[in-house]
Amino acid sequence: MKVLLINSNRFKQPWPVIPFGLSCIAAAIERERESKVSVLDLCFSRNCAKDIRDMVKSFKPDVIGISIRNIDNAAYNTIFLLDQVRDDIITPCKKAFSGPIIIGGPAAGISGREMLNFFDLEYAIRGDGEACMNEFLRRLKEGASREGLQGLIIRRSGKILQDPAPFYVENLDTLPFPRVYKYLDLGPYKRCDSPLQIQTKRGCGLKCTYCTYNRIEGDHYRFRSPELIADEIETLVKDAKINHVEFTDSAFNVPIDHAKAVLRAVIKKRLNLRLRTMGLNPGYVDEELVALMKESGFTDVDLGAESGCDITLRSLGKNYTKKDLLKAGNLLRTRGISTTWYLLLGAPGETRETLKETFDTITQAASRWDLINIGAGIRVYEGSPIAEGMKRENPNCTRDNFLHPVQYEPNDIGLEEIKKLTKRASFKYPNFFMYDEDETTPTFVLIVMVWVMQLFRINRPVWKVFILLRKVEMFLGIRKLKEFIWEQRGRIA
């Protein structure tokens, strides 16, 4: 049986993302040795429809699997990405291929049944796709019914026939390494300095009110062996010839003992790495962890602060306090680990006072060369605690179970005012960047900046260049002029 796997993600902010999850599925299918796999990566495609037609014609697949990473950009100025996926990828697949099409990926894990209706498709996978996809292929080959398969959503005649619990692999050490270099042309990703991705575990035991990780990966941790993780990193770095590696756990350092064990195993390999993580929890940062991070090769981290006010942190379901933020910032700064601080403004109970406290806390906790990435407004997704609360209060708050964007609106301050106060702060502090306005760097600009930094052997995150440019603007008075123009436009509007 021939299986064509398609990467549909073409969203490139802050950089193009190597389709790690799709490579996991490809490796799991190939290990069964009953199917042949080909991967079509459309991230950099200039004509998706043509590339799909050509691949279907040459490969002649029996099944097409499509990975869908994002529903939208989760920003105040929302870009609903599924329209593009439908028009550029799903529709051409239907025209070129008459067999079964199955969707998966994080987006399907959140809103699989709604996406089947939106795309007018029959199958979607929720949970870990490796085992579910192989069982789907086995049943398809044998002509057996796909009904009753855990993790498989089925839609027929416009109605959802089944939407079972997600399928989770409990022992992650049984899964094969995702050898991305085997399935993908990594050249375009290298030019953008996109990192290889590593998971040390799946699942999340935290209870953040806005988050969907519990829905996608489950509400308990499933750990991988630290030694296997180190082996995988060694193999990937050697064969892919990329030493930029990102840990993509929901929270890399929770629980902290497992994170430390992983770092010790990596250190033993004596690899020349540039490590980062997209999820560092401020409540689980101590001197030993930061020392191990530095020794293993960490150059930068994304710190999920979300707020700098204890009242707001409690409303978000966070397990840390403002004191923890200050401690984490000090430890990371002392060790010279560059940090992107993520703020999520507009939580339940947000006010002008809590907003001011957040800005004051972050400017105290973060280095002036740290990036403060600010999202104004909480995009509500199906399955999050905040979504369930909104539906209880108003069953008509969404027409399609939050597939299309719905923003949470605090009672005491409007999102428009939050946006304005944040914009004013960004003129005052050159390292304050608004997620939906400032993360819009064209890919070719990113490539040039990466090339220049590599040429001069500058081992720093590329976003430090943007802070430098902001500081130059402030010195020349350009930033003040931009603020004046923005204020005048606001008065006219």
C-alpha cells in the first residue's frame, strides 16, 4: 500500500517549521514494512495544486494523509489559516485523488470533527497518529470496517458517525526516531535557521485555563528515556547536519527532574549544539537547571510568563507567581541565556491596574535585550476550560465550537484599550513586540539576516537584530515620530 503524507503548514512566523510530526508518522508506517511512504512538503511550494497533481500522478498513492498544524495565528488580528489549507491543498487533493483522505496534526486534535465538516472530508485522527494511522491502513488493506477505531473521527453523509477518545501511545520509547532528513529537503529550512524538533515527553498535567495541550496530547505525562532522547539528537544532528535543536514539549522543565536527566544525557554526548525550548515554565527554574541548560548548549528560551500580576496568573490557572518570574529572569540573565518572554493579555479579571503591573514586572525581570512578545486577547479554542465556561454562560457564543476565531473579552477592560496600551508601551520599550503586528518578517529578509549572522559568526537569536534596529530608531528620534503619527491616526479614527 502506498501512502502519501502532505505537510500543509505554510505559515512561516517566526520561522518555517520543519514538519517533525509528519516525519514521526512516516517512520512509524515504514517500520511496519507493509506500506511505502512518500512525503510532499508544501511549506515553500509556489503552486500547491500542481505539486499535488504531479505527486499523485507519479506516486499513485492508495491513501493521502494531510497534517494540519494551525487553525489560525492565534492573534488579535486573526489570520484564519484553514481557508488557505482548503483552497490550496484539500480541494486540489480531491480533484487529483479519489481514494481516502485523512487529516491529522495538532489542529485536528483540537477541532477534528469541525474541520471534517469545514473540509467536507471523511476521516480525522486525534491523539498520537503513529499507531492509529497504521491500524487505519491495516483495516483499509484488509477491507475491514474503520468504525470503532480509537482516535479516528468518521464523518459520512454530512454527519459525524463517531468521535472517540484520542489514541495515545503510552510507551513512547517504542516509537521509531523521526528521521526528517530522509523524507524532507531540509535546505530551505537551514537557510532560515529553523531548528530540528525534539519531544522529551507528551501530555501535560498543568491546568491553564486557555490551553488545549490536554486535549491534544492528554492530561498526564508520558516520558521518553533521557538516553534515547540524547541518542536521537546525536543521530539527527549528524545526519541532518543541523545543530540547532528545539525541545517542543508543552513545558520542557515540568517535571524538573526529568528535564535535568535529559540535559545530563545530552551533555554526556559532548555535541556542539545550539539548543532552545519553546516552553519554559517560570515556576520550575532553579540554579541547577539553568547551569545544565548552559552546559548542554542552550542559547535561548521561550519563557511562558503570560502575565506579571498574581491576580491574572491565578485567573489563567498558572502554578507560579510574580516572584517566580523575577527569579527565573535573574537566573537566565546571569547565565547569559537569551529569553523571549511571552505575555497573554486580556485574561479573566484583567484591568488597567493588572496590565500596568504586568509591564512593570516584565521590565524588571527581563533583560533589555530580551524579547517581550505580547499577544493582546485570548483566542478561545474548543476543549479549553475557558471555552467550556463561555459555553455554559452563553451557548450561542460560537457557531461552530470555536473553529472560527472567538476572542475572550474581559469585563473591566476592552481588547481595543488593551491593544492601545500595549502599543504605547512598545514605543517606550524597544524590546516590546506585538505578536500580530511585529512578527511579519518576510522569509527572504529572514534568510538574509541569518546569512549575515552566520557570516560574522554571531551566535545569537536573530530577533536581537530587531531590538537593535528599534534602539537605533529611538536614538534617531524615528520611534518618537512613529508614535506621534500613530496617535494622530487614532484621534482621526
